[in-house]
Amino acid sequence: MAKTNRIAAAVLGAALLGSVAAPAIAGPLSMDRFTEVTGLSLSDRQVTSLWNSMVSMGTTQFLGGSLGSFRLDEASMIAGAATLGVTEFDNFLRTGSLSSVVNGLGSLLTQRMTAAAGADLSHLVGSFTSGGGLVKGASESFASLTSVGGASEASGSCDPEIGDKLAESGEAYVKNVVETAMSEQYGFSQLGGLGHGTSGGGGAKFGFSALSCLDKLFQGANVDILFKPPSLANLTNMLQSWTCDKAVSVAQQIAGAFGDGNVFKTGNLGGFFPQLTFGEANTAAPIRNLAEGASPSQLFGSDFASVNVKSNGEIKISARLGDLFK
Amino acid sequence: MRTIAATVAAIGALAVALPSYAQDATPVRLDPSPDARGRNVVNAVFRDYIAQRIGIQVETGLVDIEGNGTAEIVARFVHSESCREKASRCRTVILRYGPDKTWKIVFDRPADTIALGKNRGAWTFSDLYVDGVRWTWKNVAYAPSRGVGEKVTFSPVPRDTAVAIAAAFGQGATKLASAPDPVISFEFARPKVGPGEHLLVRMKGEVACGDPVGCPVRLLEKDGSTWRPILEGATVGDVEVSKVSREGRNDIVLGTKHGYVVMGWSGKSYGVAEVVEPTAIK
């Protein structure tokens, strides 16, 4: 566990090194860029409305907080809220659970959020927090809007030796995550602290300490040097749909499917499936078939039977409610 | 390879029961022979997929989905890793030779029965009927049509009840619903999905719904003096209650941007039973 935290801290530290605040272009130009890189066509009024709603809900307490090596800023939160709907995005940040099961939603969400990061929408939302991180999408998308030394330097163009070290620690990190997840003492939901207390920007961090599965989601989707194996993308795809405390079983599935950590050492071979070309043609693991023709409980056991219900989800009301709807 | 009109015309029909709305459709006949026409293309496109599954049986057939006298290839892969629920519901794909001179997968689903609807003229695409569901051509691939269940009709939730019902959608929703001028609202229905009382609630409002996930939905079940969420999800457009039931509760069909999700009862709550969406063209 301590080893996991050390590695995670090192990786996170390196990531945050590259996410130094940088001046960015504000105003309509930034909004145009936001639209271009996210594919979201939002009017100024919609952006303002989304932001005001997040302020009302308290979602903005997460502003400046970190998800793994990714740091939330206004633009990334707008992108997330526009993708999920503002209340579901709030739930997502608080619980790590996505209620929607749209194929590829986790990837789309992280792609949009990381691509949007760095856009200065302060003319619409009233503030600008430097966001992003060692994230391909974010840094590349807004490279033209940031100065040298900003997010553009974090686009992976680091010293090869450092890159190797990161990849090495990333593989170790993956191995440790799986080992820890398989232990009875610890689970993904207890691996808090990966992003805890490391971010600036004045945002509240406590919410993230319990959301380490979100760390995986973001790291897996974007920090390629850490999560080269496609199987880990599968893991994060699972995490998008299942509540954090269920992720242990997912990890067990994956570990069971792939055996020991040696399977991750495929970098020199081009990855697991170097000839991935035709849709599903080259994918293998049964885990991928999450929603095709079988119930989750059939695929993953009875532990997943209650996956779509939060443990504390009961509504504390209201015989009265039933009366009203009669 | 591509112009195989005569073969297409000669495709026979299997005696498979089809839903009434698909009576004009012709079941696709598949040939397990290694020498079947189109098999070499399937072997090339799915080389690795086939190689990774020892003992896999590949069945191929030709269809003319465009009505232009040229063939598309249907392939079914029969293997324990390719089939779902029963041995006959196996991964089935349709390959189309596109204008860019490459083979593209335009349909990719576990399927038991597959039939081709009548073509309505040259350069129009025939509908597919797959296990009773109609698939229509959308831009570059086949997409499933809705209508697999009974559409739910919603009514507005009274304003003074909205805060209570918002609790089912999380604390953020409760705060928004409590605002003097709320930006979200709710609508409800009382569908008959099984024993007990149920409320199906859908959130509305410009900020409530996401792209592409749609609008948040909850199904609540009365449990003594409380209402317990037994389904959490989101829908694009309508919600349907399927005639199919699992352990006494009917499936709920939620819309997605390009298809739908079937939510099935697992004993404690609803979970994803099946996602029916078009193939992502690569």
C-alpha cells in the first residue's frame, strides 16, 4: 500500500509539474476553440447556465481538485456537465459512478474534459483556474492558446529518460493497483489519496480522497505512458459504469484474465494486439462484452446485481409522495 | 468480388418465424463451407479474430442491402466466445465494400435470426430484422429502431413535490429543485413493471440533459414508507416498458443517441441487460 502511494505520488508529482498555470486567450475565441475541441455546441447562455447550476449545487467545490494527474478547471467542468447533464456530473464527481451506460461514455467524457481544459471561459463564468495536466488531449488542444512553459510543455514531450521512468513507474503502479485491489484488506474504493491535497487553485480536495477510481478513469484514458495495455482501458471503461466499491471485482476479473503482471510488459511488442484494425475483430477478453446480450450479474456474478443503485440511495420521505401521485 | 448479383438473386429462404411486421423479409441463408462466396474476404478482415478462437465456425452469406445488384457479405462466428445465451445467438456482421474501396463493418451484433427486408428501390438500403428488431440504415451503418416495448406517457410533477422527488437524483438535483426559480423540473409515470408500486421519473431542463446521454431517469419502488430507486439511468427520448420480464419485472428500455439500452431486473435492481447500438465504423 505504501509502495502504491509512493509511486502514485511520484507519478502525480511529475504530472503536476507539467500543469503550471499559463496565460490563455479568453473571450469568444476561447469559446470557439472549446467548441472545436470538444464537439459540444454550446451557446454563451448555456455555458453560463451550466456554470451557475454547478455553483448552486456546490459542484464548484471541486474546482482545482485533481483526478489523478488531471486538474479540474472551469472549462473541463463545463464540458463534463454538458456531456452528462449537470446533476449527473455532480453525482459523478461525488460518487465516481455514471448512471448512463452509453457505449464509450467514459472515454468521451475524459476526452472532452481533457480537451476543454485550459480554455479561459472567464468572460462567461467569472473565473479562470489553470487546469489540465499531463494529459495529451488537454495540452494539445490548447497548445496554441497557452504560452511556452504552460500546458503545452506537458504534452508528453518530456526528456526520454524521464518518460522511460514514468512508464516504468506506471507499470509498477498498475501492478500494485491490481495487487491491492485483489487483497481483502484494500480495494479500489480505499485507495484514496492519489490526488489528495496536491492541487492548487483553492478547490476543495476532500471529495477526491474517496474517489480513487476516478483517478484510474482519467489516468487510464489519457496518460498513455502509464496505461499502455488496452486491458487497462477496459478496466477504466468498467469503472465508468460501476460504482467504485464494485471495482474490486472488476480488477479481479482482469487479473484473472491476464494472470501476473508480466502481461503488461508488452511495450516492445507493440502492445497486446498490434494489428487492431477491424472493430471488435481483435479484441478478446470477455470483460469487453459487458453489455452485449448478458446481464451484468451473468457476466460478473451476483455482486453486480445492484450496480445501478447507490448504497445510500433511499429517498427519505414520504408516504406523502405516494399520495401525491395517486 | 463485388458484383455478384446472380448469387444474390439465388439466395434461398429458411423457414424461420418472423414477426408480422417483417413478413416481407427474407431470412439470410448462411453457408459454413470454407469455399462459400465471400468467405475469403471474411477470412482476411477477421484474420486475427478467427485465429484467436480455436475451432470457430464461420458462416457466410451474400445479400444486396442497397438493391444495386452488388453484394454485401454477412458472416456469423460460432464459438463459445462469440455466442451469447445460446449457441445460435452469435456474433453476426455485415461487410460492405464502400466507396473508399475498403470493407467496412456496417452491422455487428450477437444475432440469432437475421432477415433482409424488401428493397424499396435502387440506392436505398433495405431494413434488417434481427431477432425481431428492425434495423434501418443511418448514414454509414445500421441502427436499431425503437418500439420494442410500450411507450411510457409522462405527466408533469407538481412544483411542490419536485423537491421531494429530486432526492432520487442526488443532492445536487435537490438543491436545484429547491431554488426559487428552478432550472430543472420533473415528469412522472406509474408504469406497471411488476408487483408493487412504481414511479418512473424523468428530469427535464436545459442543464439537466447531457449530450449524448440524454435526460436522467429513475425508477422508484415503494418500500414501506419510502421510495427506493431501483433503476438509475438516462434516456434520449422515450422510455418503453418491454413485454419481456425477468424474475417478475418487465424490462425497461431507455433511449440512447443512436439506439437503446435494455435494463433488466436482476433481483435487487435494474441493470444493463443489453445495449443495442450501431456499429462504430472504423
